[in-house]
Amino acid sequence: MPPLALTSVFMKELLRSTDPTVMAFASALLEGEDIDCFQMDVNMSILEGGIGLFPRRMMVRVDDYDRALIVMRDNEIPLGK
């Protein structure tokens, strides 16, 4: 188990989607709640030509995951898992 000070560096997948508008909306909602987020697999989804084979993943800090999950559920954002 890492020291407590390091736990905020670890990230957890919050949602997964092939729809860039869902990802942009989710990012805006999280930023509005001061929750840092990071989109993974953006380059893969661009390379595949937008046909929806490779979903993007939204990552948040482990410490923020529960708050982020509440924000997504309150705004009816599909988690895609």
C-alpha cells in the first residue's frame, strides 16, 4: 500500500464512450466541481476515423472517484461500462 500522500496520483476509469460530445460534457461537469479528469485513448479514436471502434476513457483521481460518480449519475451521463 502506497503512502497516503501518493494515493491522489492514482487514477480510476469513470466512464467510457465513443461519443465526443458525452466526453466534453462530462469534462465540463467535472471541472465545474473542481474534479480533475483526463481523457485517455483520444489519439486511438482519432486514428480509427471516427467509426466508433475505440472508445475514449475518462479518468479521475481515486480520491475523487465517488464525487465524480455522483456528478455523472445526477446528470444522467451513461458510464458505458
